[in-house]
Amino acid sequence: MNALPNPAFAPRLGGRLADGAPSRGRKVAFWLIAGMLSVVCVEVPAGSTMFPFFTLWGLLVVWPLYLFHSVFLAGLVFRLGKPGFWPLYAAGMLYGMYEAYITKVLWVSFRPEGPFFRAGGIALFETIILVLFLHPLLAFVVPLLFTEVLLTNSNEVFLGLPRGFRHSIGAHPLVGALSLMAMFGLMQFINSPSVLSSLLSGAGNGVVIGLAVLWWRRSGGAAYSLRELLPGPKGLKVFGWVLLAWYLFWGVAINPKSIPPVFHGQLTVWVLYAALLLIFYRCLVRSRLACPPAAQESAPQFSWRGFFLCVALATAVTTAARLCLHQFANVQMAVFLSFYVIAGLALLLGVLRYAAGGVTGR
């Protein structure tokens, strides 16, 4: 009897194995671009890392950090549940917890003056902003939706959005994308050191992402679904071990003296992890029981016109804001931070209701 062929050594047809699955190289390329999209949706608008693809710190630390979290958590949601909004949001809250042991921001704050207010040894408002709003939405759900539209032929993430939001995006996709780009531009100018930095950040990162998307689509990558391109069970184990090693290394390498004693900050973080893991588990269980939305719903379609308009608007807004509104930066910061806190608390209530069985997420 002839032995069955090993898929790992099967002939590759345009990046696809003979059995139709994407090759390992194709998947790795996808993961790299997915990580890039996560970085530019949060680190660049926040002004924390304005040039992630032009500095060693960005290339060797920031980009891998977001890549590992995004791909691993998306893979967990797709393999263990369904990619509805609330399961993805719950995964994103765990994503934001890296701001404890890696960056130490949940303890020391992102403000030079220190935390707004401490509770249980952690910076309370910073934790709400980062764990309940910025990372779940701007580092995970939003870039994952962009990844699906730009790089795949599937629409599972889009169909998992709440019905009203889904219909609004479906009816006016470019308006939604441009509104988000304008928000990104307004977010960034506060921390931008100069007008030129704002201009170069928007244009430079836009060019890098554009070239990556151009290569991906021209090489046939958009023929695959998001589910196909995410890691399988073995790949998820590898990502899990890599993330653990990443936490252990950077936990010691970045400001280790900022890690507080167990009963003055660490214990609170452990309790948060336990609570967020329970919420994530409950959301995954709920998602498996969810009915799929109507099959006739279509997701927004990729267009280069829309891509260039988004990059141009984000660049124009951040440059103009840095030029004309910098004197009002403190007012803008107060407005945005207040919005992040209020929206984050509202989202927390929503995910708790979903996990408890109170809402469908559709």
C-alpha cells in the first residue's frame, strides 16, 4: 500500500498546498501583515510609536508584540467559539493586560505625573482606558475587521458585529472608514513632536501598509478566508509558548523595578486576569450557541480608492491638527480620555450581560 502524502511536503500551487490549504509561508506572511495593521490602528494614533516600521524598537519589539497577541487571540476565538463582537471584545481585554507585566503601565501610568487615581495598587483610569477600550477595539477588533476586508475573501468578523452597527457599515462603508481615520488623526496630534512628524508618520506608515497589501493581493493571498489563514491547534500552542516567553523576557527587561509587591498591585492584576478569563470563556460558550446572521448580508469590499482616501485623510487631519490645534491639546486630551472611560465602562457592562446570557450580540 502506498503511503499517504505528507501535506507539509505537498506541491504548492500559488502559495496553496495541493489539498487547497494555504502554505506555511503564506500564513506567516499573513500574520506579519495582520500584526502591522494592529500596530497602526493603536500605537500610531496614540502617538506611542509613530514610526513602528522605521525604528529597531518598532520592528523588533512593538510589531512582534502586537502580532503575537492579535494572531493568537483571533485563533482562539475562531477555533474555540465564533467570531462575534463580544467574544472578540473579551479576547481584546486580555490583550490589553500586557500593559501590566510587559510595560508596567497599569501600575505606573502612561502620564509622567503618575496615575490619575490608584485603586488596589493599579492606575484605575489608565486600566479602564487601555483594557476596556483602546486594546479591545483599536488593537484587536478594528484591525481584525480591516484585515478581513483587505486580505481575505471572508466576512465572519463583519457578520459578527452587532446588527445595527453592521447595517450602518454595510450601507456606508467609506463614511465609516473615513470617520475612523479622522478620529485616528485627532488622537495622534497630541503626542506628535512636530508637524513634520505627523505628516511623515501618516504618509510613511500608509505607504508601508499599502505596499504590503499590494503584494498580498497581487500574489493571490486574498483568495483565502481569515479562518484558513489563522493558526491551527498546533500553531496556537506554538504562539502560546512564544507569548509566554515574550512576557517573561520583557517583564524583566522593561522597568522590572516598577513591578509592585504582591499585595500592593500584583494581586489586583491577578484577580483581573481571573475575571477576564472567566468572561472570555463564557463569551466563547455563548458564541457557539449563536445563530448566524442572514447569509445575504455582504461585507464592505476592498478598493484602492477607499484605501488611499483613508490614508490621505488620516495624514491630513493629524498634520492640520498638529499645526492649528496644538494649543488646545489639553482640552482635546480631556475630551478623548473621558470618552474612552465612559465607552470602556459601557462596553464592560455589555460584555458582562452577554457572558451572563442577557444579550445575543446581534
